[in-house]
Amino acid sequence: MRPFRYHRPTEVAEAVAVLGAEPQAAYLAGGTNLVDLMKLGVQRPDVLVDVTRLPLDTVEELPDGGLRIGATVRNSDLAAHPVVRRDYPVLARALLAAASGQLRNLATTGGNLLQRTRCVYFQDTGKACNKRDPGSGCAALHGQNRDLAVLDWSEQCVATHPSDLAVALAALDAVVEVHDTDGARDVPLAALHRSPGTHPERETTLAHGALITAVRLPALPAARRSAYLKVRDRASFAFAAGSVAAVLDLHGGVVRDVRLAYGAVAHRPWRAYRAEEELRGRPFSAELAAAAADAELTEARPLRHNGFKLPLTRSITVRVLTELASS
Amino acid sequence: MSTDAVGRAYPRLEGREKVTGTARYAVEYPVDGVTYGWAVPSAVVRGRITRVDTAEALASPGVLAVVHHGNAPRLAPGLEADLWLLQEPTVHYRGELVAVVVATSLEAAREGARLVRIDYDAGPHSTVLTEDHPSLYKPDHVNPSYPTDTEEGDFDAGYAAAPVRVDATYRTPAYHNNPMEPHATTARWHDGRLLVHDSNQGASSVRAALAELFELPRESVRVVTDHVGGGFGSKGYAKAAVVLAALAARHVDRPVKLALTRQQLFGPVGYRTPTIQRVRLAADTDGRLTAICHDAMSQSSTILEFAEQTAVYTRSMYAAPHRRTTHRLVRLDVPTPFWMRAPGGCPGAYALESAMDELAVAVGMDPVELRIRNDTPVDPDQGRPFTSRNLAACLREGAQRFGWADRDPAPRARRDGRWLVGSGVAGSSHPARARPSSATATARPDGGFHVRINATDIGTGARTALWQVAADALGVPPERVEISIGDSDLPNAPVAGGSMGTASWSWAVIRACQALRGKLRDGVPTEAEVSAGADTSEEVGGQPDLPRYAYGAQFAEVRVDATTGEVRLNRMLGVFAAGRVVNPTTARSQLIGGMTMGLSMALHEEGLLDERYGDWVNHDLATYHITGCADVESIEAYWLDEHDGELNPAGVKGIGEIGIVGSAAAVANAVFHATGVRIRDLPIRLDKLIGVSDLA
């Protein structure tokens, strides 16, 4: 077998120190993605640092009305949290739209943000993939790419980020709390994931050894009117063909504020700033929502098999906003 | 004296063991000194292995051996070429299993497999079936031994002269059987004898294959197949896992456990071939068919010819004076396709029952009525009356239960919020056959009975059904009967496949029990056990060649999102005429399982091949979507009380496959009724229907 060492620290500083000293180490939380990838030979860490004994498994209400979610809070627990359900329904719905009950019982908040793409070429060591094996090429670019990116892809990589949770967090302007050997710092969620560019193997802006310890949600009263809409190829247990997270604040029929993020379209959760600009300050209508989505997608470049993602993303934008507007 | 065990809803005899996890599957038997095998797939599509470098693998901790064509024990040639594994350096398709790494742990074997370096001399390949492929040819026969083409009357003239015509081409992708339990084997050699615990659908035929490959007398091979986690046809014969495990065990002279990975189930064990099917129907203005033509294309490997009998369904389903069916095949650089639940009938019925729906629209006639109008008491193919044919009764009862009478035939006429709603129907049929089998029955002085037969329970409930049949045949309460199946040391029996298992096995069981009762004269042995055996070869072989079929009618209601094109099933209902039903609980499971698999075929499953690599890239259950429970909001199966005296002593027709036949067409027809858009290439996914409100 291929041996690896296993640590299960109880202090964050210890975890960061152990991992930082090992160039081929990886954090292990729920293991719902990493263990599969190890079996497939896609990831081959020498050292696993199990973070599930770290004191990061609580959800804490913040004085300013926000919420601090520990990195090892399980997806099921977070989805069921009464404050999440009340104040951030988009988050609860995104969590429950993901994976299966069994997986949600294991998967963690931090791990979910760091899960790897489900591009089939990435997961098969017999096929070219720059993300898995830099320089080997991107087999997906001209291969079976129905599930892959329409926005912001590069010749080197057309993968999508698979998380539902991350899409909701992008819409909520979440902040990721990170510990590394230099101490703690905040990373806005929007700055956590990278575009593929010429280095698709670098998926986040985190340095080696950095550990996500929590995700902070700012107070956002408007998020009480929020929703996550996911379309997939079967009714459950499938990654998104398209998804949208939305927060809508209407005042007298006019869009006072709106937050919109898309899943399944890019290498990272896609915050739809352009669409938001189109919507903000205007009287809401389905036509406006459609125009906003179109504005967001003007730079989309569909691949051979995924052109449907454009009308799909447009139609779910219209649906989710229209439903929020009438709720 | 009958105790009427048959017809009662007994729970599975092994149900408790299964749900508590104590039922042992092929690689779950504890074995002293066991080792683990991991199969290595070829990295090229077509070519020759020029070098196998095992140094690094052998240096890896725990690795005992790398078995490949250069060092593997020799197998006798002459049997199915797919099983002649590790014998030659030729590679026929990507993913062909070309080596086995044996190690002291599963993890070590997997790591060793990664470290085996194989060099290939690769050639160009062709892996995609197209209707104008230059290598299309007419096989000598189609699976298993049907004529390739049939012709009656003058199709071209009949078609040209008809007032109503349908000409449509349907496409189905590769479907992969994907049983829950992979093909898996524990193999051990002892004193020149081979013992395998193997996951298959028929231990007798696996034993015969192993005996021939390893040049052993059959008595020197024992195949134990106690529990099987599904097969859907892919375990209908010896496959790579059992041969590789036996080779590896012989090579290392230790027991070997070998299970294929999920990825390795996409290819080396068979799959349902992609099909391209052109169906032409002609009818008069009142819907009576005058001409039927079904031209089917499919693929096989360069190793073996497997010709899916796609159009055979059409030969006997509906009558018309002018009929033609053809099959054409291409040999590609792909794995050999094999049986998958209702081979031929399943894809063939999708095409024919879809075309019948198109004809109903063209004639302006209700699709249930259209099928009843073209019902026939005489098999159009054989020219003899069917032993029983209750297609029309299934359609009528199904229509009544489903609420079909209220249906507005106009497509795209119902809306439920954002959903377009529609319903569809299909007919279905499947041959009701039996094969020779043998069995023994023993009476014990304690009043108990023991029935032995090498039947296989692949999860269907076969063990329980045979136990019920035996009890009635013995005239005792089933609690007094013990049944043993799933071991090649038991009396020879045919495979669990072709919907023939229960018909074939129960025949031998009943005859053995009758023979035993004859010996006992209804008494109980006082001292020694009394046994009797039966072999039905003569009786089954002497059966008149009559058209025997099970029938069904499937109804589906779907909703399609008007903008995104998402398709969801509201409900599905099937009514079947399948002879006697031995156990309503397990029968219902078979029928709704088949219907669900048809739904899966219609909406979800698709093997996505990347022509550059020559293999299916979505080779796992995360990306090869199989219908989940949430996709099946309501499903019901019913059956008619049917008695057919021309079948077999138990009066059964088989229910493993009839459920899937027609189901995909019922769903596809419902999608048309909902949307007005006819999708003729499966699966019907949202990208084919997106913006459907603008499509029609």
C-alpha cells in the first residue's frame, strides 16, 4: 500500500504547524471527497491532518447580527440550525440541495469550500488534466464537457466548482477565517477561489498550510428573503446543471438590494455583480431579471456540449427572483 | 394435496441476513492466508503490449506478484475469447484487463497496480457506432440464435401504398448494468481442485467455463454463489473477475479475493450496446397496420460477435401483412456488449412503442385503442396461435386504473404552474421460455424435506419462490421444507436470466418432489432419508414449439418544466400478464424494479464515450446517473390472474424483464404528450428540452 501518516491534533496551531512542515500533507475533515480522490490516485498526500477534533464545530451568533460557522460544522447540522433557517434560508436550501443525507452528515463547512472539481477527466489518472497533472493538457476542452464551465475558463482548464454551499456563501458576502503559520486572517469568500488561468492546479488563494477555521456571515436582514434554486439531471444526489443563490430586497416594487451568485458555470462560485447592477434601483420585473442574467452572461463562452447552461441560468434567475419578489 | 404456499407474500428467506449484514457475498468469506487481487486496465484502445515492467510494483510493500500475459498460467483456448485473459499481448479495447497485482492487502494491491508500467504499440481505433459506418455488416444470426432478418409480404409496396405512414429513427446510448455488487470472486486451489465463491447468475455455467479454461474435470471445480447483489444480465456467464482470480490464485498458490472496481464495470463485463433504429409503420385510416419495418444497428467488439436482437420484439408484437426486420452490426474497438435486462426487447420496444405512439398521433387515434386494434391471437412471426396473449387486457385494465379515459389526446394541452403535464402508454412483451434443469428432493425421518438445486438468487427472491413451489409440490407446509441453492455441487441448473429462472428451476423442483412423493407413497421415511431426483431435459426439449409470451402495458405521467426542460415523473403504472405469480412481494419488486430501470433508461442513463480515449468517461455512479428514489414519486404494478396450460408445471412466465420492456417508451411518449416535442435519442435530459415552450 501507499503509506501515509495520520495526525489528529486538538489545537489549531498544532494542525497548522504539522501541515505547514509537510509539503505533501492535506487536511482531512469529512473525507467525503479527499478519500475518494486518494483511492483514485488523484490525490496522494503523505500526511493527513484530521481536523475533526479541533474546536471548530460550533455556530455562534455574533453581536452585530451576523453568524460565525465553525469550519467543521457538518452540513446537516448547519442546514438544520434555527438561525440559518430563519435568517439565511438561501444557505439552508443550498446545503440541503447537495449530495445525500449520509454525505451531508459527514461533510463539513470548510471542506465543502475546498472540494475538488467533478470533471471526469480530473478524476481519471489515465486522462490528461492540467489541474491534476500540470502540463498534461486539458482533455475536457474538446471532450465530454456538458457539465463544465461557460464563464472564465481557460485553454488550460474548463472545470467547474461543484459546491452548492459556496454559491450561497458567495451571495451572502461571507468571509472566510483562515489560520496559517503567521496567525489568523480574513479572506472574503469572493477572493478565496481562483480563476483557472494558466495554473488550474491552484484552486484557492490559500497558501500551503493555511486552515479554514470558520466562515463568517455578515448581518444581512434582506437575506431573510433569499433562496437557492438548483437544477440537476435527476431529482436528488446530483451535481448542479445550473444553480442560483439569490437575496432580494424590494421596496415598493423597486430593487433596493440584490445578491446573486451562480453555480455550475465557472471554476469558482460566480458572484453575478453585473446582473446585480442591472437590477439595483429598478422596478422589478421578470423581463428585468432576464436582462440582468443576459448582462451577466455576455462574456460566456459555451463549450461544445454545454450551451444549454446559458438559457438554463437565465431561466432559473428569472424564476428565483420572481418567486422572491412575490413572496 | 396443495398447501397453497404459491401465491402467498412470504418475505425473503434470507431477508434477515441481508438487512443485518450477515449474508455473505463473494468476497466476504473469511479465508486463511487470503491475498487480494487488483486488476490493471489497458491504457490504450487497440494495440500490443510490448513490455511489462513489474519491478516497481514488486518492490512495493505487500505485493506478491504481477500476473500478466508473460507469466500467467495457461488457459485452454477455444472458449469465449473474452475469457482468454492474460494469455496474449493483444489489446482489443481500452480498459481491457491486462494484468492482476496480488498483494497481502487490498490497499497494497491497488498501489501495486498503479506501479505496473506497461508499454504499448498502439494503433488507430474506431469506437463510435454510426449509421454510415463503413464496417456495418449482416451477422449470421442475432442473440442468441434468431434469424438476422425476416421478411413477409412486400414491405416496400405495402408502405408506399398506405394512407398513413410513420418513418422515425431512434437512438439509444450505451447502458451499463451496474449491479450494486461488482463482479467479485474468492478463488482457492487445493490439490488441483478449484473452489470459487463468485458473484454470478448461474454457478453451473461458470463451473463449466472454468473447467474448460483450466482443463479440469467439472467435478474438480466448485462454484458457490449463495448471495448475489444483482447482475442484470452482466453476470449471466463467467466474466473477467472469476477467471482473473483463479489465474492469480494459481499463480501465487494462495487464495485470492478479487473484485472489480466500479470503473471496471464500464466495459469488461458487458453493457447494452448503443442502437440506431429506424422504424417505419404504415396503416390505413382506421389505424390498422399494413406494413411494419424495423431496421436496427448495434455494435460488438473485435473479440466476439454479440448481436443484440433489437428488432426481434417487432416480429411478434403487432400484426400486419407486410413486415420486415433487419439487424446490422459493426465490430468496433470496444468491449463486447452483453446481456442487460431484456436484451433486444428493451431497446427494440423503446423504438417500436414510440413509433406506435407517433402512428396514433398521425392517425388521430388513442394509443391504447391503436394497440388493441392491432392485437393478434396468432404470432405473426411463427404463424401459430399464442399460448396466451393478454396484451389487450393489460392495456384495458391499465387504462382503467391509470385514469386514461379522461385523457385529452392533444399534446401540450395541460399545464400545472410552470410544468407541462402529459401521459403516455406502451405495450410490452417478453418470451416465456424454459431450459432443462435438474433437482433433487429428500425426505427426512423427522418429517422435514430438503430440496437441492443449483438455482441462483440474484436478489430477486428466487430462493423463496422455489421453496414455496417445493412445499406445494410436496404437499406440506413450507416450514417443513429446506431449500439449498447457489452451489455447483448441487444438481445442475440453468442461469438466472432470460426470465427463465423460475420457470426452469420450478419445473425440476416439482418433478423431483413428485418423484419423491411417488417413492414415499405419501408416507414419511422411518429410518433413512429417501431421495428422488429429476432432470427435465427430455420434457423441456420435447415441448411443442409454440409462441409463449408475457405481456404488459405501462403508463406514465410526466411533467416538464416549460423553460428549463427538466423532466419529472409524476406516476407510473404497469399491468402485466405473466402467468402465475409465485410470490406477490418479490414479484412486485421485480416489476417495479424493471419499470424504474426503464425510467432510468428514458431520462437518466447514458454512457458518455470520449472517442479520443475510446472509453466511457462517466464511469462512476456520481456521473453515470441512475434513477434515484426521489425520481420515482409513485409507481404501481398489477398483474392479471392468468392461467396458461402450455407453459410449465408451475404455470409461470417469468417477471424479471417484462417490467423494463416498454417502460422507456411510455415515459418518452408522455414527454411528447406534455410538450409536443418528440425526442428520439435517449436519455431525454433537460438540455434537449430547454426552452421547450419555444420549441414546439
